[in-house]
Amino acid sequence: MKKKSLVMGLVLVLGCALAQAQVKVGVTVSATGPAASLGMPEKNTVDLLPREIAGQKIEYLVLDDASDTTSAVNNTRKFITENQVDLVMGSTISPNALAMIDVVAEAKVPMIAFAASEKIVSPVDDKRRWVLLVAAQLPDDHPAKASALEYVQAYEAKFGKGSVSTFGAHVWDAGKLLAAALPEALTKAKPGTPEFRAALRDALEHLKEVHAAMGVFTMSPTDHLGLDRRARVIVRIDQGTWRYVP
């Protein structure tokens, strides 16, 4: 009986150790309320992110927060503290996290409100990161085409043809950056520790040539955007949708 209890105790201890070793990723979105058109594609994309990277289990914790900016900051800080997350993906920046995503204008605006803007030509630059909108129209040698289409195909396979948007692509790209940085961070410290979070930040800040849905990322301590002119395209509004202009 004592032996059985000892074995069970060891299993429980091992189970707790393994649970604590998970990398915890907090994701803040506004999947309800007035910003739901942004938050739902982001929340959906979490289902597509890898649950294991370099042999390390990943746990994603989603905070649906449609509150005002001040409340969102406070809620995110509480979320990080209570759940002991190692990385937060979302539009809220706090001292404890490296925000990987920000909010951009709605991808389907031309079909909704730009009927009078037919044939208007516009630059789509690395701040808006809308390469995804015209990914299928890009020439085959464009450096972002294959990686952008990877996300389009993955999202539409799960949520339906034509359902993809740029908002979810931010979460996808954050996942790509995490996958590229995590192996290096794991050589420095164990998940769930301040040392690991610092190592993960350092690894993220030194990523080079990571191909993702919005372009090719090269990060630095002073550049958390990471995109260059390869994320820029010229588009035209044509019959209520975006058209790539070579």
C-alpha cells in the first residue's frame, strides 16, 4: 500500500512539474462588442497555432476583453499575473509583455463603404501590413506570397472560403515569431521563470528573415515591427475588392 501511494505521489509530482513546464501564451482579443470584427478572426486563429514547438508544450489562454483602453491595460496586467503567462499576444502593451499585434483598419472596408472609390490606387505599406489581402495575386517570386497563402489556406480550411482577414493574420504571425524564437529561449531557461521570459524577449528581438502572412520579419531591440519594404504593395479598388498593382 505504501509502495502504491509512493508511486501515485511520484506521478502527481511529475504531472505538476510537466504542467509548470508549459509555455503559457496569453492572447487578448475583443471577440465581443463593437470590435468583434477584429477579435473573432484573432480568436479563431489561436486554434491554428502549434501546441508544441521544439518538444515544448504550449498552452494558449484567451482573454476576451472589449473594455476601454485603461480597463484593458489593467485587465491584461491581472491576466498576466494570475495566469503567469510567459508571452502576451494582443493590442494591449504592458511592462510585463512584448506586444506582437496591433489594430489595423478593417480588411473588408472596400466592399462595405468604398463604392465611390472605384479605381483608386493606394499604397499598402509595412505599417498596415496588408500583403495578405492580395496574396494570391502576387507574383510567385514575391518573398511573402507562399507564407501568406499558408495562413489563408489554413484559416479557410477550418472556417470557410473567403473568411480570412488581416486581423487573424496578426495572431498567426505572432505564432510564427514564437516558433522561431522559442528554441533559442529554451536553451537559456525554463518556462514560467523571469529568466525564461527575458530569454524569450531577447530571442524575439534578434529574429532574422522569418517569413509570415504579413511579410518577412527581422526584429531588433529597437524595432518590434520587424517588416521592411517587402511588406509593401500597391493596390487598386476594383469592383468592391482589392487588386494588386504590379
